[in-house]
Amino acid sequence: AFGGTALAFWGGAGATGEAFVVGSEGGALTRGTIQAAAARDDAAAPPPGRGWTASAQRVLAFAPAKERAQLRRNGDKFLSTEDVQEISARQLYEASRADRFCFAEPTRFAFRPHIGPVSAVACSPFRRNAFLSCGADGAV
């Protein structure tokens, strides 16, 4: 959140991701999750020596299955049209505009905002979907 003034995390053993709530100086409250990326199967990695650097192969390995084929086509096209010997992660990103999976939007919910800046946010240790916030408007 732009101008974040308060941050609180949920989480715990066995959680698939860590949830958070951010309060902003504009009064907005947003909830989201942080999930660790996991490499997909190795079958999609290009064979060694085809001009793909290790960093480009990692980008491909972490890409969702539905994006992987398009990324490979974009990378192969880049190799053939740009007269380069190998493609790096940066070049693959630029050739594919891969931000839709590299930088997934972590926020999932927005709540009724405070009138002014959020002073504090606290997550309930007992209920996963409960949190308190307070702001300069005096509301809790």
C-alpha cells in the first residue's frame, strides 16, 4: 500500500501463506497474503546449450503451466530475431512482459477506510479473519 503507516501479520504453523493487513496514511485498509513461489516440474526447462541462461531457466521453472509455453516461444523468438547467443532472465522478461506472474498482486481484500491516517493494526490471535484498526479519525 502506498504510504503504509501500519502493518500486522497473521500466520502460524501449517499456514500455506502468511496473511497481512496494511493501513495507509490515506486511511485505506488492505488485506493480502504472501506465498512462497515453488518451482514447477523440470520438464519445461529448455535443454542445456540452447541459449538459455540459468536465470532464464529459473524464470521458466517458476512460471505457471499456462504461461510456460508462451514464455518458451517468446524466448526462442528473441534468440532468433535479436541475433544473440543466449537469453537472460531480464531479456526473457522484456520479451514477454512477464510481470503478470513475476509480480503477482498480493492484496486480496479492501475494507472500509478511515477518514485519516491509520495509526495501528492488530490481528486477532484467535480468529483468522478478525483484526482491529484505529486511525486519526478516532474510529476503531
